[in-house]
Amino acid sequence: MTGQPIPVIIDCDTGVDDALALLFAVRHPGLDLRAVTCVAGNTDVDGVVRNTLTVLEQAGAPDIPVARGAARPLIEPARSAQHVHGADGMGDLGLPAPSRAPAPVDAVTLLHREILASPRPVTLIPTAPLTNIALLLRTHPEVTGNIERIVFMGGAVATGNATPVAEFNVWHDPEAAAVLLTAGVPITMYGLDVFTRVVVPGADVRRLRASAEPGTRLAGELLAHRPSAPEPDGDDPAGGLGDAGAVCAVADPAGLTTRLLPVEVSLAPGPTRGQTVVDRRPRPGESEIHEGTREQALVDVGLDVDVDRYVKLYLDTVERP
């Protein structure tokens, strides 16, 4: 590895796979995790703050500032994913309460401060509904001058999970996602098309769970809670990296295949609300011919991923001494 570590800020809704992402970001030598901001999503925002502080503590992370952000989307009510992530949002693993405390500022203030204070442009990694990011961009648009890229976990080209066409993070706050696409900085969309494919084999999950090192063991417990390819008897399932794949894509972008494509978010009520409409057509269609071309954001959309490469990268990183 050459060069200086990449300054990164993670905006998350911790969350089992957000926790996996934090463990990776803390331990990868090519990343400089400068701050973490929290938003309602997988669980309520206070639970997200607690979970984030617990993960950083278990990982042996330095004193990274953590701030509480939006308790609900811009327009919609908050709608959690506790049926996936457990009542505490962290797989109900019974983890101890953290001894660390959050920063005495809100998430937007912390994002503004840390982005502008960074000596090098920051890569922003939202792995959650994009409410905090939308509030930041509307309140402090000058931060884009020191943002290198936004790599967000969200959206889908093909199939959704919150609805048949909408992915949870975008569906939870579609207006915020639409604001993100107007940021005026390079954006990478790490959507469900690649998100669901990066799976750690069961044998590796078992090895992590048996580790005596708290952060490594926690990664194994979290992966075991995210069965993506369970074996026939249901024991020792393989575990999906989920959000952590987006952080892998920052540390090793060559493992993700992207195309620069027009993307917009469906905001209308009804079955398509929250869909990321990705235009993969080779040429304009009748709509553009008859009605004119709409202005759309151009986004580097993740279409393929080197699964073995990212699994190895993740394991090598979280098992570091």
C-alpha cells in the first residue's frame, strides 16, 4: 500500500452490517476514520448512537467523535428494520453498554466541522437513510469543496427489498436521497445488485466467532446474525457483509465494477416511491424524443463485484492484530 490513508466519515444507522462496516473502517490501514454520524433507520437514533459507541469500543478504536443526527426522515415517519437487526438493532447479542459518550454536537455540525477541518478531501460513506446528508448539503453546501466522493450504500438497479423496486435506505427517506444526487461531487452507488453478493463462507464465520480478540469475535457474531447462504441444517451459516462492502469499495475500488449512468429517485406516492431509476439504455427513447431530456444526476453505479477479493480483504482486515 502506498500513499496516505484516505480520510473517511461514515454516516450510519448501526445496524448489524453497519457495525461490520465500522469494524473494517477502524482496522484498515488505508482508511482514516475521522468521525461517525448517526441517523434513525435500522433502529431509533438513540439506539444507533449506543450501538455505534459499543462497536467502536469493542474494536479498540481511538476516540473517534460520534454524533446523534436526525430522529426521522425529512417527511415520512421513522420506520425501523428491527425485524432484521433485532430489538436492539445489533442482533440482540447482549453487548455491554458503552463507556464512551457521543460528541456534544449534532451530526450536521460534526459533519460540517470534520469535512472542513480535514487537510485532504474527505470520502463520505453513508450506509443509512440519507437524512443527515441532505440536511448537511442544504445547510452547508460549501462542504462539497472538501468532499472527494460520496460512496453510499443504497438503491438498486433491479430488485428492491423494502418494496419490489425500492431499497430500504432510499425508501426510508426518498427526498433526502434526491438531495444527495444534487451534491455536485462524484457519487458511487453501492446498491443491492452488489450488496447481496458479498458473502463470507461459514467456515470463516466460525473462525471469527472463536477468536479471543473482542473486535474479531464481534465480526463473527454479527456475520452469523446475517445468514445469506445458510447450510441445509441452518447451523453455521455464511454471513453477508452488507454495508461493509461499500467501505471495502473505498479501500479497494478496483474490486467494484461501475458505470456512469443517469439516476433519479421516484418521489411520487405509490408502489414505485423510493425506487432508484437507473437509465441503462444505449440511446434515448420516445419519451426524450417527444418530451425532451430531463436533467438527471450521473452516478457511478455498482453493477458487478469481485466477491472473493472483498471477502479476503474484509477477513484480512478484521483479523489484524
